Amino acid sequence: MTNDTSRREAVQRLYNTYPFPPEPLLDEPPPGYNWRWNWTAAYSFCTGQKPTRFDVRILDAGCGTGVGTEYLIFLNPDAEIVGIDLSEKALEIAQERCQRSGVIASHNASVSFHHINIENADQISGEFDLINCVGVLHHLPDPIKGIQALAKKLAPGGLFHIFVYAELGRWEIQLMQQAIALLQGERKGDYKDGVFVGRQIFNSLPENNRIVKREKERWSLENHRDESFADMYVHPQEVDYNINTLFELIDASGLEFIGFSNPQYWQLERLLGKSPDLLERTKHLSEREKYRLIELLDPEITHYEFFLGKPPILKTDWSNDQFLLAAVPEIHPCMHGWPSPTLLNLDYQPITLAPEEFRFMQLCDGKTVGEIIPETDLSLDGVRSLQQKQLIILST
């Protein structure tokens, strides 16, 4: 048995013992939204405009118990959804989840689940317009082999949404993982014993201990469930990244880096805005060096979430006034509270629309920007701002 095979089987045993994520099964559709799992929202974020087709194929690579898969079905009723995972137990729960909540029946969705390792994704026929891979690549024996296998399944012009761990914000987790492994000794690999040992450690450490404080600040709410605790602290295979190693992974995929899905974190002005001199000094840095500087100065980041694409990725530039005037705007599909001027945006952040913004958005009913503008006090730059903030979606 190869080392990669033994590590893969260890991960499989973990998720058969503790299927993950452990969210309860519901008799109703999932609450809320995740815009990264909405084809229209994700496509607009990556390209600047609304997609022209919605009968897309979506692969949920490493779907686990189907929490993300359920959202993909619910948010993309015209899509074909395929879920794959290495854990038989997790796949059973995923299928039950999507059937029980009614999302499959209510959306007439084409959904299938397959017991396949990500490295063997070529066993699935056809290509995909959107691949979703959340919390998976960093648990593979060879993440590069995994990302390359998935990249081959991405259709030209397709999008690849990825979530992997960041080492700086998970430092205390790494320490705890190593401590549990030392105390388990020969029992390492007995995941229930690992959870027992880990909980005993937390109960024994002083309250002012750094590891304890970090757990209480960030993780305790989810880690009261053994499945989450095991996934975090007794996982047999984990790779944590920094910007340098992350882009080694991205470069190995052969795909185009489109951008992080939390762009507000990656703004140098957020950290160095009080010093024009320091901002001036950053101008010689490459984009990746700027990213590295940001995470060094704000090392709270626990994961990277981003989009890759397979060329050609056709991005729309709305800087031309005449082009923008001919565009048709519509309300972003992932907001809560519309049509109120006070609402939650795609990231569930509260925002208050200015009167002219609210008026413009109220008139987004099939008219062009050129037809709406005369009825409002909003400028074209104001329209661009609404689009950049993902409050409206534009189509040509």
C-alpha cells in the first residue's frame, strides 16, 4: 500500500466515523444563500456581467454530507449537479439531505452522487461550467494532483471556486493537532479517542492559555459537535497554505487566477492607509507580494477562498459610458431585505442605500441604464459603484 493510499484511507475512515459537515437534516429548503454557490452571482463577480445561459453543469468536488450541494441545487434550478466524495457514509447523508429538504423535487433538478476520489474525477463524463471545491484540497495526500484532476474537468470559460486553509490564522490549531497526536501515541488514528483526548486537554488547560482563548474566540460554537472537533483537531491529513505556497498550487493547476472572493480583506489601504509614504513604497511590489504583505500584517486569516477560470474568461469593462448606458441592470439575486433601502448584501453585511441608489434599483425592471438614469439623480459612476458592490448585475 502506498503512502498516498494509506493517507487517503485514513481520511475516509475519519469521515465515515464523523461525517462532515454535521448540519442537521431539514424538511425544508436551506435557509439564506451563499453567493459563491449561485451561478449568476459567481459569474457576475468573476466577469462583470450576467451569464447568458443557466443550464450549466456543476460539480461539487468533495461534497461531504451535501450541505453545499443542497445550496447548489436550490440556487441553480436549471443546472445539472454532480456530487462526489470519498466517504460512503457522508454520501448517504448528502443524498438523504437533498431528498428530505425537497430541493430536488421542487426544482426538477438533475442530481447525481458518486463515490469517487477527486484524483479520479476523470471517471465522470463531460466537463463542468462551475466546480465547487470547499475544504477539500488541503486534505488530499497530493493537493497538486487533485487540483490538476479537477482543472481537466473544467469547461473553457468555466469557473472553479476553491476554499483551502491558511496557516497564519490556524497556528493554535496546528499546535493542538500535534499535542493530541503525541498524547495518543499508538492510538493515533482512533478518532473517537482523539476527540476524547482533545476535549480533556481543553478542560485541563488554564483559561488564559493561548490555545484555549483562541478556541473560545473563534471555534467553540461549532466545535461543541464532535464531528467539527474531529475535523479540526484530529484530522490525519492537512496542508495549510500561505500566499507563496497557495500560488504554487494555483500555478500548478494551469488555470487563471480571477480573484479572492473577499476582496475587502486584500486592500492595502485598510492597513496602511494612515501612511501615504508606506503605500508609496508598496508600488514596486507585485500583486502576489502585496497579498503576502497583507497577510503578514493581518495574520488573522484562517482560509483562502477564491475563483480560478479556464480561458477564455470574457470579462466586461463598463468604463465606456455608451456601453454602460445600453446595459440592462437587475437586482443581485443574493441580498436579504430588498426592497428596503436598509438590507444585507451578498456577504450578509448591513448596508444602507442612498436615496438615489434606492430609486435606481427600484426601476431595474427590464429598462436599460440609459432609460433609468433620467428618472433618478444617480450618476453613471454611481451605477458602476452599485455593480462593483454586487448590488446590481448588468447584462448587454
